[in-house]
Amino acid sequence: MMRDASVLETSAQHIPVLRLMGLQRVFHQGTRDINVLAGASVDVWAGQCVALVGPSGSGKSTLLHIAGLLETPDQGNVIVAGRDCATLDDHARTLIRRAEMGFIYQFHQLLPEFSALENVAIPQMIHGRSRRDAEVRAQKLLSSMGLSERLDHRPAQLSGGEQQRTAICRALANRPRLILADEPTGNLDPKTSELVFHELIGLFRSEGVAALIATHNLELARRMDRVVVLDGGLLVEIHPQSV
């Protein structure tokens, strides 16, 4: 029997979009073991922007790769929208990434031979949306980021900030529940970084996604909803203003 849509929605509100439980990850260098993650745990809820901070080399990228189902932890669980992904095969993990997640990197990774509009439309078409519908969604997202006059420009014709804003739109194109971002403004000058960050957070909140954002920029981290510090392989939540 099908459940009422309102019941499903209410139930989903009580389940974190991302739950990381007791993650452990050890790297071996010769005879030396490096415990990058030693029981890291965190919940990320819909509509929240969570900053992930920590010293260089503390394992932030590793944590994001595991959360994004790109790596497998030695121990622990990754639960996405209530589904435990620990025992899934590669194909099932790929489907979850495609349906539930969007990724933003320090470098935009746009397809150089396609326009901004096409870069945002193509992931939707791969996901099964018609070209027309994909382009309508792409235009809406790009316009919301101030790029309505740049739709037909290829990445080489865009500034660094415009390229990164296009990449943010691409990450949101398929309406993911979860965004994972690794230093999304780290390759930008301070003024452009501030502008892109402001637009990024605004768009995330308007879309209602959960976001886990690794950043070295503590000023930006203070303006997120929550801050978790990765140190010694564990995640500790602190008040944003204490960063």
C-alpha cells in the first residue's frame, strides 16, 4: 500500500540527509600507519550548510570522498537519505551519487567545449531529462547566480568567479538532496570569493539542500549554520562564532 505523500515528507524531515557513523580510514606508508579517520561521525540535515574545517592534511578531502561514496571506509557507515550504503556495489553507489548528490571542487572542472548553459544542462540530460526541460532549469539556475548574460559563453570566456558559479549551478542541476564541496572558493581572490560564497549559500538555502563544505576560510565558516572540526581523526562540533 502506498503511503500518503505528506506522511513520507514528514518522515523524511526526521532523517538526516547524510549520516556518517564511526568512520575509520587508515593509510599505510611503508611500515607506518596513518589514522586519518578514527571514528568520525556527523549528521547533516536538509537546509543546513555545515562547514568542515581542520588543519591541512587532517583528512577533510578523504572524509568528503567517503561521504560521496567515492571511497570506502575501513570501518563505519555512510547513510544517505536513510539508506545505508556500506554494502552497496559500485553500480548502486553510482546511482545514489547521480540521484542524491552534487559535487563542487576547488577547480571548476567544466567541459571546455560547451557553453555555461550546456555545462549545466548536460548532467540533467544524462539523468533522463529532455533537452528543453534541462535548458530551462539550467537558465533558471544560472540567472539566479547573475549569469543570464553569459549563458552562451564557454568556460575560457568566463572569469574565475563566473566559472565557479557555473560549476555550482551544475552541482544543483539534478536537484540533489546533498551537496559536497571541497574548498569551493579556494581558487578565487578574496573579493570574488566573498561574492561567490554569498550566492552559493543563498542558492543552497533556496533549493533546500544539505551541504557539507570543506574550507580553510574561517570567515566564511563562521557564516554557515554549523561548524565541525576534523582533528585527530574525529569530528567535533563547535559554535560558528568560536572558529
